[in-house]
Amino acid sequence: MMANLKKWLEKNKLELFGLVVLLLVASIFRFYNLDKLSFFTYDQARDALYIKRIIVDHKLRLIGTQTSIPGLYTGPAYYYLMAPFLWIFRLNPIGIDVATALFGILTVGLLYWLVKIFGRNRHLALLVALVYAAQPQVVNSSRFAWNPNTMPFFTLLFIWGLFLVRKKHILGWLMTFFSLAILLQLHYSAVCFLPVLLIFVIFYRKQVKFDHWFLSGLLLFFVLMSSLVFFDLRHQFTNIKAILTYLKRGALGEIPPPPFYPGLFEKLRLLLVEIVFGVKDKLISLGVILLIFFLSALSYLKQKDFRDGIFLTLSCLVFGVLVASFYRGSFFEFYLTFLYPIGFLLIGILASFLFNRSHWWKAGIVLLFLIIFLFNLRKIDIFTEPKRTINDLKLASGVIAEDIKNGQAFNLVGVLGEGRFDYNAVDYRYFLETYYGKKALDWDVLDYQNAKILYLTSEVGKINPLEAGIWEVNLFGPKEIIKTWELPKDVVIYKLGKEK
């Protein structure tokens, strides 16, 4: 085995060098300034708090976060994926950002590998993966911890798993069902992969083996998803009831979902044109989308070796946008984060189809991707110092911790500005509980009503906390400002009491 590896390394020195450079570039974009903890708001802090309680308090969780559908929860896989990193970093929440960045780098490497095996062109695979590594939205989503941001890696792993099933590899079914279970627990947008799996089985029914490896993969899937079943059994089938309610009434939300066909086009435009080429014009986008589907059909018919890659990639893309367009609630762009690599993978295969047609095609494709890469570099914003850093959070949390008396029932509120409405100050809760051992009441109605002291942290300078008009403050019912602290960067902390 070592002899074969040595022989491969001697034969592929240039490819190995290119891969090292690719991953190094991806790492710089994802790790630079990451230690500032510039994006640590409600979702990130809440998840970090739950993961910390798994590690320190041994409070294992059967569910993840609540979705936009009331009563419907994701699985807990995200918490357990992040837990080792938070533990390694001694509960510093930068650890889960590092984990997300690592998944982002692995996604770049896996995209390179899939473009290479589907398009049979290692040089073009490096170029496509390099463009993906520097795509501004992709870079941004790889730099802070959030369950949708880890999904692209498992999306590509799912596609690779199906390809291995097609090739009768023993790891195929295990990889497919493992990645599917993780994806469904990270975000329910991955439900689109269920019809992909069904279509795959039907289309390749003569080649697919339903042997003990299939049964092992299926068993692994049910084991990974079992925590949700146990949770429903303990809580009167809350997830099932939420799904039935959604099917009957739709999801609640102030923003109406886009109409079906315009919404379908917008999702294809985002994934195939804007994310890949940086073009937003709708007319140009329509032409590019039509050209992509035409080339997909042509290459499928003309290039037998490309068929598996085109079928798998198009299946995930088509069912991804179809299922997303049927969603009847408020739709946000991050719902499609898990499909970000799909456009690059498809474009990479099609570019491989054209690459060897002539020297003109080869030069044009290389030039196009280099232009896109340079254009992406201008838009990557990783060098700007964030307004708030981890040290600012530690400083404010330390001030509050020093003032809290042991056994005192207190709660927290945050006024963060910049259009943010997460007033529960979960970011400060994390540092208070983790670094100073001061646990606030939770952030439900009764928790604010039962608190004796309320600390309000304003990041927008001085305000009148008694007339802030914030729901959480009104629940507490403050009557006086007991104490005020003014900190750097316009941070002001108010200690509020109920009695004068």
C-alpha cells in the first residue's frame, strides 16, 4: 500500500501541489480574523449554550432548534458535531466557528474531487474548486457557526455516496444514509433528497444492490434519527402534529412566500448564475440557465462518462428548487445554502465537456474562471475589523458577573441595533454562564416576570431603559435604574429593579 502511495505521489506531484495551494487559499479566506468572533448573535449563542451544557452539565439533547414551523424541531446532530470542537477550545465559542470553517475547507476539497471524477479533468477541477473557495457568500457562510452552514459538505457527501452505490462500492449505502440523516437534522430543506434517492433507485434499479450494506446503511439512518422519535414519544408527538398543521394551514410568517414559478426561476438564478458567475441581471440569467440545461442534455447524450455526474447533480438541483418552491412559509436565501456547491459541480462537469473541444474553448473557460476568481477577491470582506469582538463580550459579561449576588434571580436583555431584534442577550448569557458561573433565568415569559433584577446591555449608547418599549423589559416591569456602567464602543449596561 505504501509503495502504491509513493508511486502515486511521484506521478502526481503537480496535482498534489495544486491541491495544497487550493486548500491553503480556502483556509486563509476562512480562518483570517476568525478569532474576533465577529458574528456571535442569537442563533450562534443559543447553540453554543446548549452544546456547553452537553459538555459540562451532561444535559444530552434529543432535539435541535425549533424551525420556522412552530412545534417542529430539527434533530440534535449539529450539537454533537460541534461539541468536540467546543471542548477542544475549552468552551471558547470560537471553537464552533473553527469547526464550521473546517467543514467549509473540506467542502472545497470534496468539490474538487467530485468535479475530477465526474468531469475527468483534474486541472479544471482545481480551477472550479478555487472559484468556489473564493465565492463571497460561500466564504461568509463558512466563517460562523450555524447549522445550515455545515450542510454543503454533507450534500456533496450524499452525491458521492450515491455514485459509490452506482459503482457497487461497499461504502456507498453507508455514506448515503449517513449524510442523509445528518442533512435532515441540520435543516429540513434537505427533505428534497428523499425523492432524489427514490429516483436514483428507480433509474439505476438494475445496477443497485439491496444487500446487507443497504440494510446496514438503512439501520444507521434510523439510529441517527431515533432521538427525534424518542422526543416525540415523550412529548405527545409534537413534531408530527406540527407537520400535520403545516400541511393543513401552511407555515406562519409575516413575509409571504414567492409565487411558485417566479420563485422557481429565482432559486435557479441564485444557484446557477449569481453564486457561480456573480451575475444578477434576470434576462442574462435566463439565457445562462437555458444554456446550462441545453449543455446538460447534450453532454449526457454525447459523453457517456459524464452521465452519472450529470444525473446526480441535476436531480439534486431540480428537486432542491422544486421542494423549496412548494414551501408555503416565509422563504429566506439561507434555506438554499446546502445547494451552493451544486451549481459549481454542474458547471464544472459541463466545462469539462467543452474543455477539450478546441484550444479556443480551453482558453476561454480558463480565462472565464480566472476573471470570476479575481472578481470574487474584490468582494471578500475578511480584513475589516468587526465592531464587536470576543473581548468586548467578555468585558461586559465580567462587569455584570461582578455585580450579581449569589442566588439572585436575574435576567438579561440586549439592545444591539443595526436592525437586530434578538433582545434576549443570549450572547452575554453564554459568557456569564460559561466563564463566570452566573446562570440567568431563561428567556420565556415567566422567566422575565420572575426575575428580581434585569440587566440591559445597550450597544447603541445611552437609552432610556424604562421607556425602551421592548417586550422583555415590559414583562419584567422595571421601576428604577439601580446602576449604570459605561464601557468602550458605546456599550452601556443598566441594572434595573422592580422596587423604588
